Amino acid sequence: MEQTFSIIKPDAVERNLIGKILTIIEANGFTIKGMKMLSLTKKEAEGFYYVHKERPFFNSLTDFMSSGPIVVLLLEREDAISKLREVMGATDPAKADRCTIRKEFGLSLEKNSVHGSDAKETAAFEISYFFNGVERLG
């Protein structure tokens, strides 16, 4: 079994899509091993997205991610990282395949409803950023 990390972003939380997104995730064989709702400060968002600090979208991304509540998820299944990326769809909802989370719920490149880890190293960092040992079921 492999673990991965996901965020239901502020745009999706604001539109009351948490349940619909969780239903899709669970229907695709994921087990939720950790979940919580929280709000990031700008500084916390900058820490999470530090790998993008030199990119032109860094400031708007961290502003957006600190603009409202998010739901963070620790997910598990075989091939979790690649499968979640498939279920989420392309970063740009306009380019995402039908029946993916981003195609169904994403509003724009930035407001695309979900984030998911892209590699094992990234997942390890992202999981540890939000979940300590007692907050994990496995």
C-alpha cells in the first residue's frame, strides 16, 4: 500500500463540495487515513508551497490557499500517488479529462478544487507538514 496527500482547496470548500469530492476519492479505492479542516496563514501556505517560491504565481497561490478553510487528507491504496493524479485530472480544468475532479468542479488553473502529491518524496513532506503521528490511522 502507498500513501499520498491531498487538499480540498478553498474554492471547493466554499462551494460545499467536500462530500462530493470525498465520495469520488473513496469510490476509487482510497482509504482515508487522516483528515482535518483548517485555515492556513499566509506564512503556512508559503512554507507548504516553498518549492514554487521563485515562480511568478507563488504570491497569488499562497494568497488563495490562505483565503479560506481547506480539508487536508492522508490517503492510502495501491499506487496511491499516480491513481490520485488520474482521479484529479489535469491541473487546468479546461484540459482535464471528463469525470475527473478538476473537470467536474474546477473553476480555473488556480481554483481547481484539489491538490495532490506528485511523487513519493513530495507526499512524505506534505503528509508530515500537516499530520503528526497521532493524527494518522496508518
